[in-house]
Amino acid sequence: MTAARERERFRHPGGERLRAPGAGAKDKLTTADRILATVLCLRKVGTRDLLAQLFGVNGSTLTRAVHQVQPLLAERGYAIPPSTARFRTSADVALFLATAEGQTKIKPAD
């Protein structure tokens, strides 16, 4: 597979690769974070700028993750409906979490 990819890159304009395989920037989001960010974006819980801020990345990193994960979710039949909760700022999220504390329906682990 790697050899085929290298042959394909060589055929494209520009010829041989300029960097070694594996060189370049590393992903800033883990796989779990990428999936969570995509689900939150599809649920429209907050703006992409807010979600990027909460994940500690810039907007283009978050958008790239969503564009990569969304087709995989759709391919497997996962339909993510929009949420009724909408947040614009991190203060909105903090206020929601502060008022929702103690109202959770998740049983604590004993």
C-alpha cells in the first residue's frame, strides 16, 4: 500500500516527495476527540469557534477533523440529530454545567 502511494505521488506533477514519510505536523486531536468534536458539531451544540476553543485547537483543525470523521459516521449509518442546547461562549457552557450540577441522571460508579 505504501509503495503504491509513493508511485501515485511520483506520477502527479511535482515528482518525488520533498519530505520523508511521517514528517510534518502531528494530529492535535486524538481519535476520540475527533469523533466527539464531530458529534458536537453535528449536534450544533456550539459554534465551531467555541468547540475549537474547548478542544484547544484552531478552527481549521476542528473543521478538518469534522470533514474526515463525518463521512465515516454516515457510511456506518449514524445519523446525529441537532440538539436543543446552543452555546456561544465558554461562559455559557460553564453556566449550564453549574446549573445542571446535581441534576444528572447518570448513576455514580460505586
